[in-house]
Amino acid sequence: MARGRTTPPPSASKPSGHARRKGAIRPDVAPFVPVCDAVANLFAPFAEVVLHDLASGTVVHIAGNFSRRELGDPANLHEIDFEPTDVVIGPYEKTNWDGRRVKSISAVLRDASGRPQAVMCINADMSDFESILLTLQSFVSVPAGAGQPESLFRDDWHERINRYIRHWTATRGLSVSDLTRVQKRELVRALADDGAFGGRNAAGYISRLLGMGRATVYNYLSKPGAS
């Protein structure tokens, strides 16, 4: 994230008393306030948007405040390696006051003549998403070495067919619901070569999985080039 900057920009070093007054927003910066509010409202309660005035080097607007910053606080833009020539800075990672992980991105906002007037920092609280991710990983994972009960799956040709089809489609970047007629024919032949039709009513089961009639399956088996 850092680019080696160790000193803040002159505009951010000494906040003016005027800008410290809550609600004191320069006309050049005021048009950006609704943008901050819109982003925060769209992603509430996970997003906070902080508007920094470059002229005063202070925070002049906060939408969806969860960082406990206050209007008039120093911008401290040197912490994100701000340079006036920047357009977008980040994404980068921060830590909230309560230890929550925050993913942030900053945009330099300019006036009609291209002069930088403000920096809008969007902070996204990742804690809830990380918790959901951990829950999903825990739910879908199987303990290492657990395997499958041999007594249950020894003669379960349904399971073997399911696995074969999943592997066949996954290695080709396909899904069963999107297979073309040609691809279904190839899959049926591959299943046959692997002995999948040895189970009783296997043809009917495979036809249901692939969404086609049993007669079509038998046609593919008897005539490999049929469509």
C-alpha cells in the first residue's frame, strides 16, 4: 500500500479553524456530499464514506460513520500515501478502532478545471462477510481422512455415476444443464466405456440426469455418431 511517503501534504498538516466548524463545507467540495451519502446508503450498514477537504486538510463530511471520526478531524492523508496526481488509491486494508478488518479505497475528486479539491474514502466493514465465509467453509468442508463408509457406497452406482458426471463436466468447464446434444452424446459414451450402465435401470437414471429420453441414450450407445 505504501509508496514511501513519510510526511503529510502541506494542505493536510494544519487544519484551519474555519474548517473545524461542523457543517463548514466549501462550495467546491459541497457537490460531492450527495455522492458520499448515496454510496453509504446503498451499502449500509457495511460502508462508511469520509470526505476530506484538501484545502483545509480536514474531514468535512462522514456518511455511515462507524470509525468514530468527527468533522474537523485531520485528514491524515499521508497514511494512504496521497499524492495530488492520484486518481484512485487502493483498495487497501485498515483496522477499525474495535479491531474489525476494513477494506478501503480512496478517490481524488476534482473540479471542472481538473484541480484536486477533496478525497473521498470508502471504508467497507469486512467482519460480517468474513464470519459468513468461515461459516460456509465449515459447512461445506469434510474432515480430512473421513472418506465414505465403504458399506454404504460399495454398490451405490448412483453415487459413482454422479461423481463421474461431475468430474467429466468440471474438467471441461461445463455444467450438466448447459450441455449440447453433442456433449451429451460424448458423455454417454464415456459413461458406457467406464461401465456405468452395469447397474439396473442405469440408463433410465442417466437419461433423467441429462434431461433426455431413455431411447436417445440407447441410440447414443448403439450409434456413437448419432445426434
